[in-house]
Amino acid sequence: MTTLWRIFVPLSMPSIATIGLFTIVGHWNSWFDGLVLMNSQHNYPLSSYLQTVIVQASFVKGMVLGGVKE
């Protein structure tokens, strides 16, 4: 156990930090889960709410431009 805590854990800290960062970013970007699991738009998590705002703005922009794509 001493070897584990004094040698292996300090050497693996960059790997643990990278895996933790990817896990946090992956959870942050999971906007679809909020859409599926929430019944009301008022209860959406931030990422799901931002996704719906972006999609609605894109739709409105497309309607205003008459379906002309950039």
C-alpha cells in the first residue's frame, strides 16, 4: 500500500485529472438527457435550455430569410 500511495498515485494524477475533466465536460454537454427527463421547459438544466434557445433562434432566422441557407 505504501508503494501504491507514494509512487503509483502521484504518477497517475495527470491521467486521473484528464479522465475527470472529460467526464465533467461530457456530462455538461449531455443536453438531450434534460430534454428527455424533464416534463416542463421551466425545469430544464442550463445546457438543455441553451440548446432549445439556439434551435428556436435558428428556426426563426430561417423563417425570416425565407428558407435561404447561408
